[in-house]
Amino acid sequence: MNDKDLFENGCFSPEWTSETPEEPLARVNSPAKFKDKETLLQELREIKQRMQEIRAREWHLAKLLEFHHQQLAKE
């Protein structure tokens, strides 16, 4: 029988009482890598610029779609 069959039949494997090892604290508390203020501001400017480009494309596509629907309605 495998462990699944033992569990489904109400039996537990002999290892069920053993404790699982915990992760070492050094791994959990690893030092964080921080960016300086100028780097973060530059990244923020790039994100804002990208958002403006996306909004402009979205507006352009909306106008094209509106034009397309108006031309189809006239036919």
C-alpha cells in the first residue's frame, strides 16, 4: 500500500508524528536590496510616460472604432 491508500483507509504512515524542518532564519531574513531615490523617480517617470502612450493609443483606437461604426451605419 502507498501512503495515499493508508491515509484513505484511516491509517497513518509511521512518519506522521515526525516534525517537518523549519526554514533557516538566515534565508528568511535576507537583506533587502533598496534602490536610491533618483532611480525610483526615474522609474516612476518612465511608468507615467508609458501610461500616457497607452492612453493616447487607446483614444486613437476608440476614434478609429467610432469612425468605422459610423461608416458601416451609413451603408
